[in-house]
Amino acid sequence: MIGLLLMAMCSLKASFIGEDSYQGDDTISEEAPVKKLFTSVEPLKITIQFEDLKKLKRDIGDNPSYHKARLTYYEPDSAHVALNIKVKARGIYRKDPAHCNFPPLKLNFKKREVENTVFAGQDKIKLVTHCRKRPAEFNQYVLKEYMAYRIYNILTERSFRVRLAEITYIDSSGKYNPITRNGFFIEDTKDLAQRIGFTHVKINNIPQEYVDFFYQDLLTVFQYMIGNTDWSVPVRHNIKLLMEKPDHRPVAVPYDFDWTGLVNPVYAKPSKKLDISSVEERLFRGYEKNPDDYYRIFELFQEKKPEIYSLFEEVKLDKKHQKMVKNYLDDFFRIISDEKMVIREFVTKARSPNEEYWGK
């Protein structure tokens, strides 16, 4: 069985991997086509006009349907581009109207129609939205989550690319007034895999110690940096696994960064299983290791620090949120520069494999 072969090649323990745990996507082509949408960080200005926004917002079950809409934008030469698309609500927490009155969306493009447009090569793509119209804080949350993705882009190409957009939403039925808010598109998982020459795989119950060492250390330090405890490798919670070859260890790639100290939305609360009272309070969720194993990761963060801080020029946060994010990042760099704090945060507070496997 492919699953057993993978376990043998990666030295995985049979007790952690189920017999139906390995599922690979179809073989990908060697040459990944360039997806124009993610070749620039210049924010897009687009309009999405729904046939009936209220109907879409009510369609939030386990299998929501696509609803007709029209997306328009202007090319740099001022050419007007209009695309007929289908849209549906997606997600779990933010799709629930008790939490957000505007759900995250998935856009479905017609491949032939998007040729020679900024969306060329796109099929179905995720759009992160603003959750609530009021207060204005929710618009800032989108920008801060976008910034988290961009930080990880700076650290590694094995990350989801994103494209910021200023979006005007129009309801053709007239039940809602037009609104303009921030949002951003997220690279599709298969597109990410194809771009870096990997394959998206699904391996259940694989602990951190059996994925690629370097990129797992990078991931855990990054999650600590942004104050994220809302992820898990064994259950692939907010994690995608990519593999270059069948005999290689998979690489864990993180996504979904709203439930973090960096973003700090009003609705985010840490798990009751964790000994922290706020998502702003950092807690390292990697395994205990020799600190030397993490210093090479800290060196990368220090090397990339100027580029990370240059994001404040790209991401136009208001003064209040810019100060909050900068202070939060300053605190992280202060910690990784202090040997005693490194021992305290990354060794003393680290968790054991058993704790992760049993959901602690």
C-alpha cells in the first residue's frame, strides 16, 4: 500500500498512521503556469455584484450552493473587465451569522472567460472578507491577517501567496446598500503545490516529529511570532501537507491567521485546554528541543526582519493598529534575542509529542 510505503520511507510509526491515511492528489505537471493574480502585491480594486446577497448569506449549511454574481475591475490601461462568476459562502466559524454577518467567500471562475485577465488560470479561489460591517476594526483585522501571510511569504516560498483587494459589494436585489471593504485572495492549495514542484497529500495523525524538520521548526516559531495556537499537524487543522517525493518527509504549510495575537479580533479566544487567557499571550506549540535547533531559525527571522518591517509601508494599517502590530513584533524579536527567554519560551514551555497527539 502507498500509505505503508510512505511510512517506511519516512520512518513513521504505524501506531500514528491509519491504513487509509495517505491520499495524494493527481500527478501535477512539471511546469507550473504563472498565475498573474499573485505576481503583484499591488492592491486590486474590484466590484462584486450579487444577484441576491441575502440568499447567499442564508445558504450556509454544510454544502452551500454557488450563486450568480458579476466581478468587475479595471486593468492598468483603464480597460474595464467584467466577469460572470459564481460565489458561495465558505468556512466554519466566520460563516456562522452569530459570529460574522458577512461570510468568507469562494469564487468560481469560468476558465475561458478569465483568459488574458488578472484572474487567468484561476478556477475556484478563496476570498477572505471583513466579517462585520461595523465597527471599522473588522476592516483592520483583514489587513493584519493579510500581513501575517505576507510575513510567511518573506520567510519561505513554501507558503500561500495572497493578493489584497479593495472590494465594493453590490446587491442587485436592493436589500443591502453597497459597501466597500478590504479583502484578500488566497492561492489555491494545488496551485501552491504546483508552483514549488510538490504534491498536496492528506496524511492523518502524523505528529510534528515526522514532517520536514526545518520547515516544521520554521512553522512553529512563526506561529509563536504571530501568537497562533489554533493549528494542529496531526489533524491538519489549518495546516496543509505538501510532499516533493514519496520518500521525502511532508512539509507542513500553515494558513488561516485571524485567531492570533497579531490580528487579535474581538471574537478570538484561546482553547480552554491551554494555560493562556488571551490570544495575545504567546505560547510555543512546538516540541522541546536543544535550543541550538531553533537558533538557526531565529537567525533567519533576524535576517528577514527589515523586510518584515517594510510591510508597514505596503499594508496601510491605521495608526492604532500599526502601533499594536509593531509592538507585538518588537516583543517577539526581543524574546529571540535573549538566551534566558529562549530557554523559558521554547524549551520549558514546549510540549511533548504525547501532548500534541492527545490534543493538549
